[in-house]
Amino acid sequence: MLQCYYGTGKGKTTAAVGQAIRMKGAGYQVLFIQFLKDGQSSEIPMLEKCGIKVVYKKMPQLFIDMHDPQMIKEVSQLENELFDLIDEKYDGIILDELLDVISLNLINEGKVYDRLLQLKKNHEVILTGRMPNHKIKVILDYSSEIKKHKHPYDQGVKARKGIEF
């Protein structure tokens, strides 16, 4: 099955972390991949303590010039690394911020879409990010939108360790 936590509100990764822990508690082998993050998020030590494999993937850069051969090579390498990480030994796979990676054109949407279609047949796959595109929305089995109504960041409060990251 394919699940998605998306929107502008706080709590998408937190929901995915909770689901990962629940799956691990039920005996699943779980892989948690974080994109666009630096590996400093406070949930990582606890996930690892629970026996959940955590990987964070820095992107080559935030804006990709798909006419630059070096950039194309780096993005292709990242895609291959991603697909190599996801193997049959994992029952649950969390792809944190993958929706944003797709919307920023940092990865080939077609390849990801095809892989998600394959994975959802035999795995529980969870996506997070701001907004799934229409193509992804159509294949979701669960879809939960998290909306921001108010956030301290809007008043200039910086992200706090243990709360926002």
C-alpha cells in the first residue's frame, strides 16, 4: 500500500516516524530515507535504537540544470542509489520529503512513479512532503493532508531541536 502525509502543516515527518515505530513493533523490517535533510533530526537516534535503518540523502544542489551533463549524472546516480537501497528485505519504506524532491525536479518522476507502483504491491510505503502531484495522488491508498493554521516560525521563531527537528 502507498500512504502519504502532505501539506503545509507541522507533523508530516512525525506521523511517518510514528508509523515506522508501529511497523517495527509489529515485526516489520523498516527503512526510513530522509531527503533534503542533513541527518541532524532528533528522531534519528530513536529510530535507530528501535532497529529501523535510517538513511539521509543530501541532494547535489537545490536547483538542477538538466542541461548540465554533470548535474544529469549526479541526479541519475542519486536515483540509482535510492533504488539500490530499497530492496526486498524491507516491509516498510518511508520516503521522507520525496514529494519535494519530485516537485523540485531533483529526481526523475517517471522512474519514481514506476518504482512506487511496484513497491506498493508488497510493501507499505509512506511518502511525505508539501504536495503530491496528480500522478502520485491517483495511486495513493491513504492520503492525509496536514494544514498549517498557525506556526511560531511565522512570528520569527526559529526551528527548535526536539520540536521541529
